[in-house]
Amino acid sequence: MSHPYQYVVLRFVPRVDRGECLNVGVVLHSQAAGVLRCAWHVDEARVLAVAPDADLEGLAAALEAVGTMCAGPPPGVEAALTTQGKRFGWLSAPRSTVLQPGPVHGGACPDPDAEVDRLLDRLVR
């Protein structure tokens, strides 16, 4: 059985005004399978080659926040973000910060949990 899904690539944007970015993670949502999951890999040497003054701790904290949102709505988050679909919509919304989602893409696979790792290997590592 194949499950449809949507995903975004998470991009590190060291200087928003320049628009340069490095892929650092993915977020996948499959409503049919009940999956909202993210995975990331930060190649610190690569990040520092592009942005020598990059705040690696800040980037890690931003990625952890995405992971927290995928796991469930954090305390104090408005009730509108209680479903996985609404949280994916919030995570995939354009923003002007050092961690930005790319465009939403779709696909189908038998195992969305494994697909997250496959996308991470293909698009980030």
C-alpha cells in the first residue's frame, strides 16, 4: 500500500538578503499514514565554509524546535495547531529567518517513516 505525502526541504539561510542557502533537513507529512516527521543533518564544515560566522547553536535550536513541533503542539501553542496537517502547514509556510522551508513537494511511498531518511540522504547529505 502506498501512502501519499508532502514534504519540504529545510534550508539554512545565513544572510537572508543574499538568498544563499544550504539544505539541512526535511519535514514530511502523510495524512493517510498519520506521520509528521522531520530529520536533519548539519555538515558544520560546509556551513562554516559558506558562513564563517554562522551561529551553529542557533541553527541547532531552530531545528530542535521543528522536531518539537512535529512531535506535537508545544505547550502554549494555540489550539489551531493541534493537528499534524495544521502543524505541517505552519512549518512549511514561507518565513524570513535563517531556517526556511523550501517549496512543498509531493510523492507516495509504502513507508513514510523510511521515506524521511531517504529524502534526507538524497537532498541533504
